[in-house]
Amino acid sequence: MNRAGRRPAWLPLVAALLVTAGFVALGVWQLQRAAEKRALIEMIEQGTAAPAVPLPATRAGLARGEYHRVRARGHFLVERQFLLDNQILDGRVGFDVLTPLALADGRTVLVDRGWIGAGPGREPVGPVGPDDAGPLEVTGRIWLPESGLAIGAALAPSQAGTWPRLTTRVDFAALSGALGQPLVHAVVRAQGDAPWVLQPRPLKPEFGPARHYGYAVQWFALALTVVVVTVTLQYRRRTRSDA
């Protein structure tokens, strides 16, 4: 065979090294996800045990109190509500209803009143409400929505002037602009049995750290398999070359 047409001996080793490194990186990432999931569950459990306190007045206070129970008193802006799209509950697609609550101190905070199912035309399957604007007291958990991968506008321009407004994510700048007033950079996820509370979605993640640990083991096992196969093939190659 023409030596120029042979594959370089080092090429399979480099390919195996890259694949192994990729599998190891994925395993490490799953371990990190497990740690994040465990920390989140612990934070939620700690917030459950703590008594409800007034809604913090600063962003730093909101960040420290994430998932803790708070209370706020005001009246709902029932004519200016948002529907957070693509929220899943028990395998069904629907919306979280975000209702602005005007507080006595002049601030306005979004209250996640719970989940409502979506119809075939992406409309709520029932009345959004609430029937009573208040004044009333809201008790719930502080939620700091993650922006995630922001693709496109949070609010469709074609819906301007129509309420409730459909939104793909909690973009406080966009929602404040549509509302015409600034918003507290946090959401209160309502709890309790008040008639205006809809079906709540659980705060705890559906899958715990164990699933991520399982994925990590699979990735590390694949990395080990690549190493074993590569070493075996290299050994056989050298044996044939020495024969």
C-alpha cells in the first residue's frame, strides 16, 4: 500500500482523546447540575420553615429572600394582567397568570396567581379573574425568574393594547413598559386558599439530584469505554506490527 495513503497513527489517538474529554466534560456538567438542584431544594425547604415577612424593599433583600415566604398588601390591577406562556403542569400546557399588585408604598409587584390551562387557540380555558381587586393581603414566595435564552421580544407587538397580554418570559423592562409603570424585580408566587388563587405549580423541580448523578455515571462510563477500546486497539496494532 502507498504510505502516503495511510492514515496517520496518531489520528485515532487524538480522536479518542477528544471524545473522552467531551464525555468527561458532560459528566462534570451533570455533577454541577446535581449540586445546583440540591442547593435549590435546600433553599426552598428553608424558605418553607421561615415565617412570612414583609416584601423586601431592595433588590439585595429580594435576592437574599428568594423562595422565602413574604406578605404584601395592596390592590390588583385587574385590567392589566399578563399570561406567562408555555408553562407545564401534569403534562398539560398552559399559562401562569401574573397580576400586578399596587402596594401601599407606591411600588407594584407581579403576583403569580397560579396556573390555568390553554385551549387549542392558545387562549385560557377559563376566566382569568380575579373578581375582587382588593385591597387584600397576598402571601407567597419570592421568585426571581431567570432570563434564560432570550429569543425575540417577550411581548408580541401585535397584542399591544389588548389584555391580558401574552408573554414568553418575565422580562421586567418589557412588562413595565407595557404596564406603564415600574415593577419590583421579583415575582410573588401566591399561596393559600383565597378565591383568587389559581392552581399553583410546585416550586420544587420535578426531578431531583439523583437523575443528574445517573446521567453523570453514564457519561463517565462512556469515557472509560472509549479509553478501554482505544488501548485495546492500539495494543493489537502494535502486536501485529511486531509479528
